[in-house]
Amino acid sequence: MTATDRDDRSPNCCERTGDKVDQTIHSAFHSLGSFCSHRPKLTIALSLLVSVLCAGGMAKLTTENRPEELWVPQGTTAEAERDQFFEYFPRDARFQSVIVEGTQKGENILTKNHLISVMKMHGEIETGVSEYEGETYTFTDLCVVAGGSCAVYDPSDAICTCLVSSILKMWNYDLETLEADEDVVATLNRYGSKEDLEGVLGKAVFDSTTGELLSAEAISMSYFLADRAVVENGSEVDPINETWEEKVFLKSASTAPQTYGNINTNYLSSRSFSDEFGGEITGDLIFVQISYIVAFVFLGATMGSKICGRGSRWAMSFASMMIVALSTVAGFGVASLAGLIYGPVHSVLPFVLLGIGVDDSFVIANAFDREREGVPRESEDDESLSKRGARALARAGASITVTSLTDLVAFAISSSSALPALGSFCAYASINIFFLWALSATFFTAAMVIDEKRQRDNRRDILCCLTRKTIQDEEDTGSKEGFISKYFRNYHSPAILSKPGKAMVILLFSGLFSFGVYGTIKLPVEDSERNFIPQGSYINSYATAADTYFPTSGTSLYITFENGQSIYQNREELASLDTRVSGKSQMPPYIAEPESVSTYKNVMTSLKSYLTSSGTDAIGGVALGDDNWPTTYEDFVTTMTNYANIMGPGARYAQDVSFSSDGSDLDAFRVVLEYVRLTKEFRGETLDDASRQIEAMDATREMVDSWTDLQPVFPYSEKFIAIEGFKIISVELYRNVGLAIAAVAIIVLVTVGNFVTAFLITLSVTFCIVEILGFMFALGIVIDSVSVINLVLAVGLSVDYSAHIGHCFMVKGGDSKDARATESLADIGASVLNGALSTFLAVAVLLGSTSYVFKTLSIQFALTVGLGVIHGLIFLPVLLSLVGPRPFSSAEQPKDVSSGDVEVSKKMNDKTEHLESFGDGGRVSPVEAETNEGGDA
């Protein structure tokens, strides 16, 4: 069958549907373009009014900065465990820690001189004063009240009633007592067992015969403040404690090396992460501002036919920035009215909108130019220019609609995420993209009409009130193909659409896809929390010191036993619980061996030992049975109450028991365990091992559920919340990306109106996403909360580059698919490439960021732009040239090209024929088209 035979056959159902869809979209945008072009000032005013009114919703903006409310999957087991745990043991402590080492590597820190320096530093921390709202505070005013902090308990000494973990307790935190000690190491050997000492001393050395402590390289000290946090505007704030941490603890710990000369310190405070991460994000926002400037300059330099002089479009570059800004504030206002939360990650949305908005601006500007090919500006009166604006938006409308709609739906799908931050971000993005599309079609089109009038009247760019002097060589003879379009027509297309070129392209992209599949399979889910810490931060120094000196110390695990009657009935089993949790450090659940107070803290074990050795005389005097336990439940509660309180012999367990409000019943008690440190090296970086953490959490729950004789009981660890996120985030990634691609396929099919073209566009996008995942693996980017957001974004952005080419292919007439692919690249390729280059240049600025969020965003953005544009401008045209469908019945007929420029006479005929194919359907008539193309001359 010849090409002519194929062209003469009746269109099938799919082709008829495609024609109808194209006519409908074309007609709708022609009508909108006509309104905007005839009333540009009114359109701009209405756009501004609607944007400002919507932006008013930002008064209802709800911010949320608490990680547990942003990145914790809702309705999980961990969330229920946390709420249940806090019912018995409310969050009551803020943690401060300092690891002290000598100034020389491997130096023994347990010399008297070193310990005196450490004691003096502690003195600064204990007695240092902070001030908040006229009130002064010291550590003993703010600390968690507990016993056991001093070797010899002295209730008159305030530090002995504070929860502190330090070897300095052996001298009751008194400098004179330490200075008078003739053998400090001997004193330290009375601290506790070898395991107890290893919990607070780094790289401790013991005598192989006697087991006595000989030396150590580091000392760990921890201070606990009573929590006073309140929630304000979605953030937990504790100004009294935070002020003390900054003015006393952090200051004392950071200046100790300079003050004492013989020690180095590595320190961490509860406020450290928010200080360092927040400062990093705030500091790097300058990069976002620079990226906007770069995008503005690039737009101004490339959108017009000239950088300076007649044909420049700097005002339109500003208009493009305006629609991004307006869509941002309007979208934020509507999202706020809808009650969506605003988190820290939302700050990157303006950058996302910049990438999408710039692309739409180039497409619309290109359409304005294409509709003026061969028509001098001076020949256009206001009516002709308005009609050109209508035709231009009709030409560009389908392209910007298919890309915006796919972006919007891709984000809308992910707004259902179980991760609140991801769901809210995607919902915000969907709303913002809608406004960006609407403003591009209205505000930007109206601004283009005004700017075209400005150029026709020879007025200066930006300073439109000033008229330029006409120079002979600037006389306008009609819009012509630019350098980039000529490149696509004369060099790019012949290279990739030749037989060898097609073979090379298919081979190359098959290899890229195979690489992507391999990387996708290997791409891990990891706990990247450490990556959020800025490079050079003191937090990194602390983490390194903790890994070096305390490699087995990990996250705390609490096993909570409920129901006082059950606890009393199972007292013997609970007192010997260490037998049930031992031998589990090398395999899931990875619980550290219960050999010291830092890895096993059980009030029942301690109470049993105390009752056996000392009886009940000091704790209520109740009678004991043959098993050395109180004989009744009521006596057991009395004994526990007197034992585990701040003044009792079990003062260190006062925080581990929960009584009823009247004290007559034991509601629950907790056993404190510890996981081993679950970290691994990943390409030179130390990361928490997410896969083993998931195994540990699941195995812990299975272990606790297996204790059928000790029920009711449940586990809790503050890390479980994050681990639940690790479990779900991989599923979220592939589900959301898969659904987004499926949605893309449906939307492209509906808007493009052709099954084959929609399939090829979707295939191109799928290849691109898989390859992005492959490059993520190659570059060491793991699946985490940041990369998941960027991947959803990648689906939307990568569609832009392919959909424009695919749709343009359908409106190019002729029998030759190669020629239609060439015409598509020559027509829309420059806009696609310029949009990609502007986004890439803006991204390049962010590559200099040290923030993990912005750095990851910039790398993934660069991958999306780079891979997306080569798929849209190389891979897809080759596929269309091989298996592309017939054009729409309304398609433009092939153009004659002479020396790279389009012949004017042919242009007139093509324009008329294209319009005639639609009848009047909301478009201008063929007669009007002829008149307009002649410029009413």
C-alpha cells in the first residue's frame, strides 16, 4: 500500500476521536485567546485580582515542623505504641551529651589532670546561669529529678537529685574531693561492672587477669533536662531549656578545649539538629534566589529574536517570573484555606514551579512567533494582532494543557501518601500547577499581546513609554526560524532520522534503559538522617566520636508491662527477664546483651535483689513470703512505691514505674534495653542500616508477642516511628510513580487523542524515570523522604519534554513520518530545549548548596532535565518516525523550506487550509485568516 493509499483511506475510530479532541481543545483555547488578546489589560487585572484574593488564604497558613507529624505514616503500629507509652511515661527529658577525649590520639583520659579538667567543665555546666524573660536558671533548676547520680547520696546537694550519667559521680561532682584522691583509677573501679564502665568510657582497657580498669580514651557524660515544650504554630518550642542549652551547655562544651588545653570535646544538644539544619536551609535559600535571577537572564536572552534592541523580550521574561510568583502565592492561599499543612520541604515549591512555568512561557512565545512567519509587524493593526494572539494560544494550548494536566495529576495521586509531609507537598504542588497553567494561558498571553504591540510601535523593552529610533537594518520582514530551529531542521533531524542514526539511537537508549533497570533493582532504602547534618557541623564530630568510642551503643528500647495484678502474678518471670532477652545481639532483634545498667534496667530485678538482701524495713516493712516477695498485691504496690521513688533505695528507677492517680495501683512499669548500633558503610559514608532496623523492629514485636505468659506487654522505641517510614517509603515510591505514569498515559491519550502517540510518549517517560532511578543508584542517592518527592516531580517534568514533541507531530501533515518528525523538532524543539536549558542553569546554581535537601533536589532535577530532554528530542522523534500514526485531519500541510526560511506564500496557503479544516467552530474563518496573514495591508 502506498503512502497516498494510506492517506486516502477513511480515518478509524481512534483517529476520528483524536481529530475531535484536537478540534475541541483548539476551539476552546482560540476563544480564550481571543478574549485575552482583545482585552489584555482587563485580563491582566482580573488575573492579579484573583491571585491576590486567593493569596489572602495564607492568613490561615498552618505550619508544621515536628518530624513525627511530617514523616511518620499515619495509623501505624508505631504510632499506637508511642501514644500508649506516653500515657504511662510522658515525654519528660531533653538530652545533652558530651564525649571528652585527650588532645593526642590514643591518649589515656583517666589521668588526674584530665579528670580535673573534665570536672571543671562539668562545674561550668552545673553552675552556669541562663536568663529567659527576666528569670535566671541553672542546670539544677531545670534537670530531670532522679536519684543515683552521686556515689554517696546527699539530698542537700542539688546535683545528687538530678539525672546525670557520668563517672564524676564517684567524687560526688566535687572538685576538691577529686583533687584529694590519690588513686583515681582505683576509685573508678568501684563504679560498677566492666559493662557499666564500658557504657561511659570509650575504648576502656582492663587487666586480663583481674579485670580491673586500667585506662580509657574517652569519657561520655549525659545531662537530662525536664521537658517544658509546648506546640506553637506547628513547632515544639521550649524556650527556657533551649536558652540554657545555648548559653550554658553548648558554650561550656565548645570552649572547654581552649579553656583547659588538655582535652577535646564532642557534644550534642537537643536543640542541635534544628539549629544546624535550619541554619543550613536558611543559608542556602540564597541559591534559590540566584536561580531565579539566572532563569530571568536566560529567558530574556533567548525568548526574543535579539538580546537588545527591537525583538528583545526582557519584559516577557519578567512576566514569566510574575506568573510563577502569582501562582505560588495563589496556590499557597487556596491550600491554606483547604487546611493543608506547610512544612520545611514546601520551600522548594517555587523552584519546582519555575521549571514548569518557564517551559510554558517558551511554548506560548514560540506560538506567537510561528503565527507571524512572513508577516511584518508594521502590517498588523490591533485587530490583526489580537487574532494572531488567539491563533497562538490555540496553537500552544493543547501542549501546555497536556503537560500541566499530567504534572497536576502526578502530584494529586501522591497527595494520598501515608506520609503527611509528602501528601501535603504534592497537594500544594497540584494546586500551584493549576494556577500556573491558568495564568500562563491568560496573564502571559495578554502580556505577550501588549509586548507585541510595543514592538510594533518600536517602543523600548521594559521602558515601553520611550520610543526607539528606527534603524534600517532592523526593518521587520516577518518572523523567521531561529538558529536553534535551523539546527534541528538541518543537522539534528538528519542525523538521528537516518537509518544508521535510528539504529544508534535505539541501541543507545536500550543500553540506558538496561542500566536503569539494574540500578532500580539495586537502589536501597536507607536512613539518611545523617545526610541532613551540614558538612563541618559539630554534630558530625559527635557522631564520629560516638561511632569510634561507643560502637555498640545504640537506640533505647522500652518493654512496657501493663496491669499491676498481672505484673504481681508474673513477678518471678519479670525479675529474670534478662534470660529472655540475652543472646539476641548478633541477629534480629539485635538487642544488646543485658550485662550493664546501660543495656538492661529492670526495676523488678533490682527490687528482687534488694528484698533478698535487705528486706522491707526501709521501704514500708510489709511481710515477705517464702519467695521474698510481698504476700499480697496491695503490699507489693506499697513496697514498689517506697522503693522506686526519688528518696528511696531504687531512686534510679523512679522514672520507670507508673502508678494510678491515687497511688493505690501500679498501672505499668518499663524495662529499659538497648539495641546494638545498627550502622553500615555506604560508599564511604556511615549510615544507619535501615534494613536491619526494620528487621530489629519486626523481630522485637514478634518476641514480645511470643511472651503469652506475660501479657499485656508492648515494645516502644523512639526510632520505631522512623523505621515505619522506611518500611512504607519504598512502597510509596513505586506505587506513586507507577500510578503517576499510568495517569500520564490516560491524560496524554485524552488530550492528544491518539493511542499510538500516547503510548510512545508514555514509553519515553517510563524509560526516563527508570534511568533516573539507575543514575540515583550510581550517584549514591538512596530512597528517602527527599528523593521520593523529587521522583514524583520527575514524572511530571519528564512528560513536558516528550508531550510537546508528540502533540506537535500529530498536527504536522504529510505522508513522510521522517518529515513530520523533522517539522515537529523545527517547530517546538527550540522551545523545549530553551525550557530545559533555563531549568538546568537554575539547577546548576543549587549544585553548590551544602544542604542535603537542596543538593539532592538539584542532582535529581538535573537528571530529570538531562534525561527528559534527550528522550523528548532524540528518542521520541525516532520512535515517531518508525511507528508514528497519521496526523490529525486538521494538521498543517508540509512546508517548503528555502535556505532554512519558510516561504511566505506557502505559509499563507497552509494557514488558510489549516483553518478551513475546522469550519468556524470558534476559530477565525479562512477569509479572515487570509486577511490577517496579509496584515490588512
